[in-house]
Amino acid sequence: MPGLAARNLSLGGRKQLAVDLTRVLPLYGFILDAYIIEFFTDCLWEKLPSSWQEVLDGLTPPQISTMLLEMPSAGEEIRYRSVWPLTLLALKATARALAFTRTPECLGPSEFQENPSQSSRLAAQFRKHVKPKKQHEIRRLGELVKKLSDLTGCNQVVDVGSGQGHLTRFLALGLGLSVTGIEMDRRLVERAQHLDQELLSTLKKEERRKPRVYSARAAAGGTRPWAAPGPGFPALLHGTGTSGSGILQPSAAVGTISGDTNPPGSAAFPPGTRLPRRTSPCLQA
């Protein structure tokens, strides 16, 4: 399917594209919700205009996609059994005009050149259970938050809608910030706490396997073995930072973990390091 290549647009063109998108998307929110919300329990079909229902009812998903995308398979012919309403045709034309190209413009971010599923600039412990797109987002957003923290002198971070806690885990243990994750879904809070403990257990095992290496690097203030230094990483991740704490740089105590500190005798973390504190309005009700 043809589409726009944002890199080929001027600054003015990009601004206009953003304006056009923000105008169109709210008009068809009920269609976008069909991808993420229960289709039947929310009766999303009934929210379609009646004229749309008449022409779409009875069509298979492949038939609908062929008509909307105008991309028939080899030997297939697009046939409309009835005239589509102008509003549906307008949406079809608008979507095609504002769609981004599906053809990659480059080989992707440099951090995924060696392995497309693992960011080379994010420590392996923070990549576990995280898809490549999310790995990239965690790293970039984490760097931004850390820079803002250094500029403002504020190391207290609150992540509203923290989900499974991948970002908060990186902010707290990788960048040494004091982090509180707030999540409405109790199941996600429990999952985040499980992953927190899983990471703690992994680091303990790493420490036991190479205790001398870990102790020597910690005493020298150097990078921990599980760090993944690379271009664009804050100085803290290279062992040269002076602020913050976390598994990559020993420092003062930060944060709390659901009311419990790390178990006594744990050598995997520098003294005072804490996992993110996690809470949910549901748990406090």
C-alpha cells in the first residue's frame, strides 16, 4: 500500500500532517477501539452508521481489506456488490492519503543492526520479556527522564499507568532514580512485582557466578558487568556519573519497594538500592 514517507516532508509538511491526523482520528475513534476493546461486549458494530452496516454486513475480513486497500491478490478482481456510501468512501480516501508507507526507509535503528530483536544499547536484564519496539522506547524515554532529572535536581519519578513496570524498572535500577509506579489494573501490578523479583534473582545469580569481578568493579566505581554502554547512554551507565544510584552505579539510598527493602545480605545491588515502589488505587480502596 502506498503511503507517506515522513522523512521526505518539509517541516511545514510535517506540521500540516500532524494537524490533519489530529482532526481525522477523533472522528473515527470507535473504529480504532475495535482493535483494542472487546468487539462484542462493547457493541462496536452497532456504532457504525446504518448505511455502512448495510454494505459491509456479510463480507469476510479478507474481502473488506481488499476493498479498503485496493490490493487484490493475483488473479483476483475487486467487486462491490452495492454502492458504498460517500462517508465510507471519504474515509477510505482520507486513510490512504494520510497513511505512512509500510516500506522501511532504512535498516532501522543502529542498536538493532546486530540482532533485530535485542537492543545493543540496553542491558540484557532490561530486555527480558520486552519486545524490540518497547526496548527502544524504554531506553530513549529513560535517557530523557534522566537528563531532566539532572537538570532540575529532581530524582523522584511517578509513572502513571506503569503497566508491567519495564520503564520504572529501568529508571530505578538502571538510572538510579526513586520511582513510584501507579497502575489501575491489579493484575499488571502483580506481574510487575513478579518481574521485579525475577530481576533481583537473576542479579543474585550473576553475582554468585562472578563475585570477584563484581566486587572489584564496584570498589572501583566502574560499570557493572550487566551494563550495556553505547553511544547516547548517560554517563551514569558508563560508571562515570556522580548522581543517582541503581545497579550500574553505587550511591545513596533511593526509593522503596512495596514496603519491603531488598533481602539482607544481597550482594547483587549496591547498598541502599531499591526496586520501584508499586501501587494501585484498587489496592488502596
